[in-house]
Amino acid sequence: MSPEDLLSYLESHGETERALTKGEHINELLSLAGHPDGYTKAVDPDRWFNFYTEISAPLIALARARLRNPPPTAQIIPFPRRTA
């Protein structure tokens, strides 16, 4: 499942009566959202959780923002040239 497919799935699934979501999907969402402060770093990937929209929506928004504008993976640091 692509990242956007996962976000769409979690978004629609959070509106269901029980909103049961596997921990592995929540962990993937946490990763896509950049493991924001105030949220757990991971959940048991084999457990099922009631993951309603009230909980998932802020993480989904963060994940979508990071997918549109990913954080830099490297930084270029200029060094002065040596002079002889």
C-alpha cells in the first residue's frame, strides 16, 4: 500500500463505528508524520486499536504535509578553501 493509500484508508476507516486499526498501520502513520512530540513512538504492531478520526486526523495532516514537502535528508556545509 502506498503512503497516500494508507492515509486515505485510515482517514475513511476512522469514521467507522469501531475504527479498528492494526498497530502496524498506526506505526507507519507515526513514521510518515515524523514521530511528532506528544505521541507515542510506536505501538504493538500485532494489536488492534480503536483509531478514530479525532485521534488520527492530526497525524494524517502531518503525514500529508511531510509527503508534499519532505524534510531534507542531507545538508550541504560549505568549507573554506585552502590557500597555499
